Amino acid sequence: MAKPQLISHFMLLMWFCFGSLLPSSNAAVDLFPRNFFVKQCGDITAVGEQPPLTNNSPSTARLDGSFCSDSFAIGPATGWDHTPSEFIAASGEPNHNGHDVVATPGDSQSFWIEGKFAYGLIDKDMEDERVEVYLNDEECNEWRLLTSGRTNNDGRLTVPCGPPYLPPGPYAIKMVLRGDNSEANYFLRVWPPGTRVVVFDIDGTLTTSDFELVHDLFNEIYRGDYVPEMQAGAGQVVNTFYDKNYHIIYLTGRPYWLHQKTRQWLSNQGLAGGTVRLTDSNSASYPSRTRVGDYKAAFLQTLLAHGILIDYAYGNATTDIYAYQKVGIPDDCICIIGQHAGEQGTFSIESYLEHLEWVEQLEVVAQP
């Protein structure tokens, strides 16, 4: 009676040790005739013609991390297209993730939306399985199907999109792995040029320890063995900027597989909602200028190229200073806490509790 279970365990072990035997996929997308985006993602002018997946009144589950889930409905899971996928899904909880995306309405530049699908503590990729991509508006009014595709051999589905013709605002994106209907949730934020933001690093800046320097602690966070502690007054500073009408960006050197843990931590701390960006690889998390420093600078440069105004940027490490200075943020707008505070002409923060008074005196900004 125990033999089938032993065989299953053996097959699962072989799968983890020797990798997928599935053919590589380029995650080609089969598009639907009426979708939200021009070019690869369809045409936004058809938005009024496409029937919604659901038709709900505005939900109390707004874009606060709940991703409009109360209004989402989908058919039963379809099951897996490949037998090895069953073993991967059985290996542990899903750890799917996606990067928040910032776009500008009517911009000629294209952008990408991407989800990554993996399971268990070893974060095993789910390959060549079907994913459907949905989008909802700020009021959680209705979910609409954008497109579908298949994950590649890195467990990713990447969808290239042309310039957005959505009105400015936040939009929830939900990528559903149809084998078991598990989800990768993140946001698309459409900001017009002139939008004003404040950038915050997380580890060592909002928290009391810098995990970018101790990579073993990344694993402790992932397993739930360690919960980072917030710096006294840091939450009040973030939320005061939000109350001043700034958009908040959390730009961290944590690797992508900590997306769920990071979003949950931000929510549990009562921090204002904002754009969350983690690195796309383990190597980009390495605490050096050419790794995490250049990763942060590249993302910030993309914002600036879209006309987004970075009024203040907070950090604690020399790599933060490097990234902020590289994209031209004025030194007196680079706010550094910790042992490197004030270095290279940056704005020195001794404690957030003292700094809060300065933030409270700032004017409320007008957004375009």
C-alpha cells in the first residue's frame, strides 16, 4: 500500500534535483480580441465594449493590499497540463509574485507586466502552465480579462504592453495560475508627468537591521523565523508624506521571492499603500554599487524618463546614496539614517521621531 507514495516521493525528489524535463517555453501570449492595451495587450478604446468578468458595485476591498479579491470570481481550477506540476504544487504553499508597474498615460514607451510562479520553501518554478491575466480599477468595480499565456522555464509569464490609454490611477493586476487558481497580485499605477513621489528603502531604513548586508536573514524572513522590527517613528514619517498627497515608492534590495512577505509586513505595520519594487534576481540583491545600487538607479531613471518627480529619497547605505546621486536627486533631498547619515552632503537623520517634525511642516503637494 505504501509503494505509490514512495514512488511519488521519489519522483518529486528527482524533479527537484534534476530539474524540468519539459520543453522550454518563450511564454508566447495568445491575445483576446478586445483588451485594455494597445499593440500586444489590445486596444483600450474597446474597454467599454468588453463584458466584465463580474459586475459589482464599488467594494470596500480597495487597493490596500487586498487586490479587490472580494469581487473576483473565476471558474474551477482546470488542473495541471503536466504531471510534474502536480508534485511541484504539492511541495508547499505558492509563493507567486509580480513587480508593481508604473506607466504614463499616452506615453509612446512600451512597458511589461510580469508574474513569477513558484512553490514551497525551495521556491520551485512552475513551468509551461496556463496563466490568465486580469485587471480591475481603483474602485474595484469589475475584473476584466486582459490576456493569457504560459509560464516559461523560469516560472514567469511576461506580457509586453504598448502605451497605456487607461486614465491615471491605480489598477490591480491579478495573474491566475489556472492549474489550481493560485494568484500573483500586484499593481499597475498610471501616473501623468509631474507626479510627485517619495522613495523609501526598507531594510536598515524603515527597519532596524539592514538585511541587504546579511543574506541569511532573507531566508529567515521567507520561512517566517524572523519578523523585522520597525524603526521608531519611521511609519509616522511615511504616512505623513502620504497625508501630504505624495505617492510612496518602496524600493528595496530584497530579492523577488520576498514579495509576499514584504507586502504583508508593510501592511501589518500600517504603512501607507504604495508602489513596491524588489530585485528581479538574487545577484541584484548583492550590496554593491554595480548590483543593488545600479538596480535601484535603473528603476529610478525609468521614473524620471516618464516625467515623475522624485522630491525625496530615503536610505541608509552607501549603495542608496550612490543610486540616488547617480540619477541626479539633489543631495539635500537624499535623506540618510544610520552610520552613513550626512555623508557626501546628504541630509542627515538622527532619528525619525525628531525628523517627523520637519516632515510635518512641509506643504501639501498638488498632483497633476
